[in-house]
Amino acid sequence: MYLRRIFIGAFCVFFAFNAYAGGDPDYVKYPKGYQESFTNYATMNRNGKEQVAKMYANEVAISSYGKDQKASAGSVIVMEVYKPKKDADGKAVEGSEGDVVSFAG
């Protein structure tokens, strides 16, 4: 029983590391033309202003959220993540909204 638990634990750890999806385009394919055809519904800080995220959703996702707060089949949400611009002191540059930092992209 003890060896079985060790085997199961090792198996889970091994496959957890190999299930990496990351943000690398080799692993995650963005829908073609999403920046033009999807709605940019949010831009926000992430990770203590160390990242800026732009969120996009297709029309199916936008309309289903307004109806019953659940994503309908065919909903697609995309998140772009950027590094913020930094000032001379290495701090994130604040955007016009105050809490959203400026970014290159």
C-alpha cells in the first residue's frame, strides 16, 4: 500500500509538470483575428503590477454572460499578458485609469 501511494504521488507530480500550457504560442494557439473580432472587455493588473492583462471574449461569451452568468458552448476567452513599462526607478508606469499600468503592446 505504501509503495502504491508513492507511485501514485510520483505519477501525479510527473504529469503535472508535463501538462504545462504556458503562454508560449507553441503550446497555446490564439484564435485567428481575435483582436479585431472579439471584444476587449477588460485590461487589468496582475501579480502586483508586474503584469498587465488584456482580456478578449467572442460574441457568444459576451451574450451568454449577460443572460445567465454561465459561458455558453462556443464561448472563447483570450488573455494577453504583457510586462509593464517601467520608470527610471524600475516601478511600473501608471496609466490614465490610475491602477492599470501602461504596457508595450
